[in-house]
Amino acid sequence: MTDLHESAGTGPGDAHFAVFTDRADAAAVARSFARPGSRTLAHTSGRPWLVGHWHDDDIVTASVGSAALAVVGRCPIDTDALRRRAARLRDLAELDALARSLPGSFHLVAALDGRIRVQGTASGLRLVFHAEIDGVRVAATRADTLAGLLSAEPAVEELAVRLLWPAPYPLFETSMWRAVTAVPPQDAVLVAADGHTVRHTRWWTPPEPVRPLADAAPVIRTALEEAVGVRTRQGGVVSCDLSGGLDSTSVCFLADRSPARVVASTWPGRDPADTDLVWAEKAMGYLPDVEHVVWDADASPLVYEDLLGIDDLLDEPTIGVMDRSRVLHHLPGLAARGSRLHLTGIGGDHVAWCSEAYYHRLMRTRPLFALRRLRGFRALWRWPLGGTLRALADSRPYRRWLADAAGDLRGPLPPSVATGLGWGMPPRLFDWVTPEAERMARRALLDAAATASALHPDRGLHTDLEQIRSCTRVIRQWDRMAARAGLPMASPFLDDRVIEAFLSVRPSERVTPWRYKPVLSAAMRGIVPEECLRRSNKATGSMDDSNGLREHRGDLLALWDDSRLAELGLVDGAELRRLARRPASPGLSDAILYSTIAAEVWLRGLASGRTRVPQS
């Protein structure tokens, strides 16, 4: 196994590649994947195994006899340990245990006796796709890599689905191209030695949420320590978001205990009621060795900024484009201060808290306990009694819920209690979406309803998993954007081992109306000072959203003046232009435009990158 090509200009955190079986026909296909600056990792035969872009810091490889392993991403395993694993490998199914044991965030690739296996992360932060190219089955970490070699155009039906607000599981996890198959995050893809036969095999299942908090807190603490340690053990300088919230504050204190020097980064909010800076300064009082950079609040880009200038090559639409400028704006300044990696607290909201939908089951198993808690939730979220009772009485299975959603795509947004105690937010389409797009989206929902199973029978755990995987679809694109901008990002809360540790906690102790993120507070006690653990809220950023609508309405008008979605018959461009002229229109502050903007920006980027517009 040898590295045949040196990379040119690929920095850490920007690894992407395709994987090939050890066959002559696969080698011929692999040659078409080679680009200037790409690298090739070869099978022992000399034929290509991995072709793509990666930095030396992002990959560990080992081969013994007919077995070869590659770990691509952030993982503490070293070459010797990986070689010992390769030497013992007799069956690719044995890699399930290896994948479930390693901290960090990475792709795991294996070759054994002519077969290959590729998997990403259970979180969905690292994905795998596959397609048949010239009769050869090829796996890759990006869907557009495969689609480009096939000269494939995105499916208009998939674009219609992405206009749903939101697109529910499993619709948001499909590939945008019919010829490219997405591998579910919990699965690995195996390609047989014949180079054609392919199957998915499940390697991950979520833990049952049964562990008492007292037992789970040390496990969560260790998982977070390891997740941050994977990124900081090399020393040097790392930067951390420090909003003063529990998530970013925890990451910052853990990084401060590492060999790395830490630069903390705080964006104060424009809203006078925003207390992020106050809480960040409280934390800094306990971090004497950390450099604190406080940015000018008025210099922070607003939501919707620079939508017309986005030129990132993405393999699917993402609502992350709305905040792209905000996410990337401070990275050059942190890189100039020596940071080699930027750590965020993103994902903490998705794992340290959890869905109130667990109380739908708890109402049936512990009714008196659940009633007491639900009184608290009703007061906290202003849930009406009648709506709460109806939500608790709703026992539809997930497939029925999906099918019913297909019949009400134009209805008003559901009350928050129905979403909070149900299977999630029922999808909606809005006035600017055409009847033809509605027909395609409804058909996709009904097709999914015929076969889909919930991510877990408990609607609480299903909702948690869906929200984590929805989040990582955005973060994987932000990570690529950040690496391209020169400073890779990492979100330790979204590592599989961290997610597992949080999900294992009993929901009755994980979500309560009386305490904010009690699990994270318990896990970080002794690392984060008590004063910092007492924060019980977070900034919303709603002012940046509403101001962004007003200040960038000219860009939004330009977006719809030459709309690719309108060309495809999926949206009414005139209606969208009318809304752009009226940014205070009811409902726009609820982000209902996000999915439509995401699809439009993606199509523009695709046309710019490939000089083609998808056809129906």
C-alpha cells in the first residue's frame, strides 16, 4: 500500500476521496478521478485503492497481507495500532467493533481479500455514497464527485423534496442524483471482490436511554475530554468559540487543559438583551492563560449576507448558506493569531438537551411523574391544555404520520406542542411553491411512508437522532467551507462517542422544565466553574435575522430575478420577488424561506461549477 501522488495545496480538514476494488477495470475508472493535486493510495497490487485529496495529518494507514485499513479524519489511533488491527482482520464485520470504539470523527476504509468496506460516522457528519461507473461500483465521500463522472443532472423530484420546510427523515438523507446512492449513516457499504455486487450492513445502533445521570456523567465527561483531546493533543494554537453558553464554554475549558494554547473568540450580539459577552467574560476570569478576542458586534455579517457570491461546491442544498458569511468571517483573524483548528460548541443543543417527545412514552409508563413534568413544560412553552392532550393522545406510527403529512402540505404551521410531543415538525410548502413541485414532494412523502421506519420506536429518541443528523448535514458543509477558507473547524459534541454517551441518559433526567442542560452541567462539574454552569439561557440572534432580511432584500430580489428553480417550474419567481420587497411579511421571520433559498443557491453554484443547469 503506497501513496502514489503528492497533494498540492490541500490543507487539514479537507479530505475527500473515492474508493476502488483491486481490479483492472476499477483501476481504469480510478484514472478518471485523478485531478491535479490529487493523491492515490494503492492496493498491494499497485492498483488504486483511494483517490482524492487529503493532508498527511488527516490519514493513518496500515496493511498486512491481504488486509488494509485507512482511518481518514480526526482519530487518535496510530499506525502501529492500526497495523495490529489489520493483522487480526479475518472478516470485514469485525470492523463494527473497531468503529464503535474509537473516539474522534473519521471515515473508516478497509480492503480484505479483494473486497472493500467504507463507512462514515453515525452522526452523519461524514457520509458515504456509491454509484456504478463503467460497470464498476465506486464509493466516495461526496455525492457530486460520483455525479460528475457520470455527467448526471440532479433529479428535479429531489429538488422539490428539498423545498419542504422541513424535509423529514428519510427524505433529507437521499442523494440529489438518481444514479448516486446515499449510504445511511448507521450503515457501511461493502463491495464484493467482483467489483459490482454491493450491499449495506448496519454497524451502529443508538444506545437505549436507560442510564442514570449519576452513572452517565463521568462517561460523558470522558467522552468530551477525548473528543477535545483528539484535536488538541498535537499542541500548537487552537481557537474556540466562547459565547458564554454551556456548550462553547465546556469546550473552551477542556481545550485549556490540553497541550495546545487557546485563543477564545466571542461575537457579542447586536441585541441589547444579548448577554453572551457578559457570560464569556465570566468564563475568562477563570482562564488566565487563554487569549480572548472580542469582535465588533456591528462588524458581524447578518443572516442572508453574500448569497450571490457563494461559490463553494456543495453536494446538496444546505440552509447553512444563510449563515455562511457569519461562520467564516472571523476565521482569517484567528488563523492570523496562529490557530490551526477552530473548535465550536455546535451540537451541544442537540445532545445535551433532548426532545420533550420522550414524555409521550413516559405518560404511558410513568403517568404521575410525566404529568408533573408536563405541567412545567406547558408553563415553559405556553402549551395550551387542549393541544397538549391531543398531542399525547396521538399514537400514530411514523409511517402513518408521514402519510398524513403528505395530505396537509399547504396547511398552517402546526402548534409547537404538536411538534414538541410528536414525531417532529410536519413539513410544509408555501405560496411560492408550484403545484407541480407540491405533487412531486407529496409523491416522495407517500413513497417514504410505504417503507420507512422511524429511527427508533420511541418518538423522543427518533426526534433526537433526526435533529442530530439534520444538524450534521449543515455542519459537514460548513466544515468544508472553513477548510477552504484556511482554518478547519471541528465540533466535538458531534463525535459518535459523545453522542452515544449523552443519548444513554434516562430522558427523565436529560430534559426537564426545571433545569437547563442538566446532563452537561453534571458532566462538566469540576472542570467548568459553578458560576459558569449557572447560565440557563442562550442568545437567539433573531435581530440579525430580521435585519438581514431588510438589508439584503436587493440580493434576494436578484436571486429570484434569474431563478433556476423558476426555470424548472418549481417556484413562482414573481411571488418570491414580491416577498423580497416586503421583508416584514408575516412568517418570514420564522425562516420559512430558508429551504427555498438553499436550493436556489445550490443550483447557481452547480451551474457555475459545471456550466450546466439541471433539466427535468
